[in-house]
Amino acid sequence: MKEISQLVLPEDVKYATDHEWARVEGDEVVIGLADYAQDQLGDIVFVELPQVGDSFDKGEEFGTVESVKAVSELYMPIGGEIVAVNEALEDDPALVNGAPYGEGWLIRVKPADPSEMEALLDKAAYLALFDA
């Protein structure tokens, strides 16, 4: 497992305390699993995602990731309607391990309330979680 100093934490995303990330792209928000979470889980072997058109509130469970170590729930960092799911993960769930902020993204959401992004953590605040 990586040391905290080895984690990849882009500045252009916001983080949830349960280790999902969210990045605004136009009028949509792309959501994925943070480097810390994928590293802790180990090799991801299956990802269960919602259907396009499903809607979730902030904090609601929207799917699961299964690794060789455990099954973990995924939670919405912001509320909204699913406008796309990363179908490439069906055939290659390990993309979440190899490129958590790129090809390994999970879902795209049309936010119900874009201001919910402001409640998420920036890189410094997210790193502070590990010092607690």
C-alpha cells in the first residue's frame, strides 16, 4: 500500500470524506473513487453501477466495488441524475486501480444542486483527514 505522500491527489477535483472524488465538467460532474480508496481495496475485480436516468441524493449509496480483499459501497458526493456510467469498467474494472481520475471514472451526474460541490473537500482538507 502507498504511503500518504505517494497518493495521487489532483487539485482539480473535490473529495468526499468517504473517498469518492468529483470534478465539474461543463454542466455535469464526473465522479470516481479516490486513489487512497482504490489503493486500500487492492485489485478491483468488479464494479456495480446504477443505470442512466437513476437519481440519488447526496450521501446515498449508488453502487459497489469488489476487490480481492472486500466489497465496498460507493456514495454520492453530490445529489443528481446519472447521465452516463463508465461501461468500460464492465470488461476492465482494474481501470479504477490504474487510472482512478482518468479512464477509471465511475459515473457522470447532472447535479440537482451544484452548490453541493462547495461542501466537498479540496486536496489540503482531504489530506488533513489522514492526520486525524
